[in-house]
Amino acid sequence: MAILRLKARKQFLFVNRGKRAARPTLVVQARKAVPAHETVRIGFTATKKTGNAVRRNRNKRRLRAAVTEILVGRGVIGWDYVFIARTSTADAKWPDLLADMKAALQSLHPQED
């Protein structure tokens, strides 16, 4: 499965109008891509609310690492995802972050697995 990145604000706003799953360490937004494509596209966001630049970058690095482990088996081809960091993302234990991401993706696509 090919994974591409969302980069333009317009792409993030498009996904924002889709489904949403919130967990203690992150929020996942998902929307079926229009026009349909044969890849999964992902984006990452960490607002100033989560901390200074160092903390925001750490949050995004942790989310990117978690996505490489989780999304390959749980992402649905033709969908776009945005992973939003929360204040607790930087301090969360790694297994808790992975469990939250799995649970969020499962709630977005319950028929999978």
C-alpha cells in the first residue's frame, strides 16, 4: 500500500469535513478521497495549544512513527487521514499511543478486522 502525504491546507480542510475519532492521546480525522485514488494519504497536525515548537515537533515525530507501525494494516486504500496531536501525546507511553491509534482507526472503519 502506497502512503502519500497531505501538504496543502485545502487537503486538510477537506479531511476535516469527514469522520472523526478522538482518543486521549490523539484525534484521527478520515474522509474518502474525491476523486478516488489507489493510495492512502496522511497528514499530521500539532497546534500551539500542545506546546512550544520543540514539543509540537516531538508530537508529530511520535505520530509519524506510530503511523508506520499501525496504518499499514489498518488504513483503507482511497481514504485520507489527518492525525492531530493532543497535549498528552508527547508524554504518553508508547503502547498507549499505539493502542489509541488502533482504537481510533477501528472506530472509523468498524467493518475492518
